[in-house]
Amino acid sequence: MKECVIVDGVRSANARAHKDKGWFRNIRPEQLLIKVYQALFERNPKVKPEEVEAVFCGTANQAGMQNDIARLAWLAGGSRKWWPSNGVNQQCPFGDGGSGTCGQGHHVWRGDIYIASGVEDMEKVPMMFALDISPKIFERYYMGDLPMGNTAEKVAELWKVSRKDAEVMAYWSNKKAEAARDSGKFAREIVPIEGEKEDGTKFMVTTDQWIHNDVSMEQMATMKTPFKENGVGDGWSFFSADSGCSGTAPYES
């Protein structure tokens, strides 16, 4: 079996999916992806765009601005038009799906150099946007059990995760992300991209917006559970951020 390695990985910062407060609210998702592609090649000059065998891009909701974004972002960025590309949809782990597809292609001798990527803008393409689920699904499952928050409540009940446990996890997850940011651990992987502050001031975004500096256990304890009456999740505990992001990594033998 051929050895498969990740040469490099870069991403945009994660920004809030908010029409007034999100730092990337005025930039389209494919533009984020294009800038990340460009940075990847700038950092790895030995890898030429024409040497890439295929580009895979994961997107949970392939609708609206994200329709066929794997192909259209590659073309919109000025890349060669006959290069194969493929959109991957595995909902939340769609980025891992793109990486896995690259690895599979490499192992079966389909090519040597691939780009795996992922992008999602939940402000411009919100959850459930243009969704039309087959009625047959409702014959097998209760619709209220399908959303992620409801599923998390079921998992918490199954494994006896308490509200306090969830809050402690959310608190330390945020605090560790804050410490990693402040120590510069994310600096090398984040591509600086121009965004806008809440007041409209333009600036280069080099850190993740979703990391809160003032998170507290006391604050989380007062939050209501949005998914289930007297449930475990308070929004913080189940979702670390409402954000759009992108990231890529090339593979070669």
C-alpha cells in the first residue's frame, strides 16, 4: 500500500454566523475557500496547481452560495478548468470526508497529489436552507429526533451526562481554546483575510471570533435549554460556535 501523508494544512479564522456581528458577513464562502487555496500554494511553492490530481470540498449544506462549491470555487479562483473536483457531504464531519476521499484515491493509485477542503457559511446558507426531506424518512423516524441538538440530548440521557458535566466541558473547551489562541498556537494555520468589525471597521482577521474571553460557569448555569425542557444542553454545552470556516490540505506520495 502506498504511503499517504499530509503536507500542510491552512484555514481561515472561524467567524460568527451573524448578519451584523460576524467578521466575515460580507465575504462569500467561495471567496474564503479561494483565499485559503491561494495561501496553500504560496506556502508550498514546490507543489504547482497543475500537479493537483483532484480537489475535494466538504460542505454540509450544498445549496445557495454553496451549491457545487467544490467546482465553482476552484473555477472562480482562476484555476485550470479541466481539473476534476468533487463535493463531499457528510454533514458535520464533511471536512474529514474530503480528507478520507483523498486518502482512498491515493491508496488505489488514482493519483499522487490532492487537495481536501471544507467550507460552511451558516449565516448565508443557514441550517435547513432549501431542505426538502423525503417523506419516507418520516415513516421511519420522528422529525424531532433528527436535529443535532435533540440528538445530543438523547446521547446525554443515554450516557448519563449531567448538565454540570456539559457545562464543565464547555467551559474548559473555551478556556483552552483561549489559551491556545493567546500563545499563538493557531497562528501558523490561520490565513489572514480581511473582515469587518461590528462597527464596519475593516481589519485582517487572524484569530477565531467564537472564542469568548468572559465565559463563566455562573453565566452558563443561568441559560435555558433550547432543545428539551430541563435538558442538559444550554447552547454553550452542545455548540462551541455558530461559525463559517474553511480549510485545506494537499496530499502527495
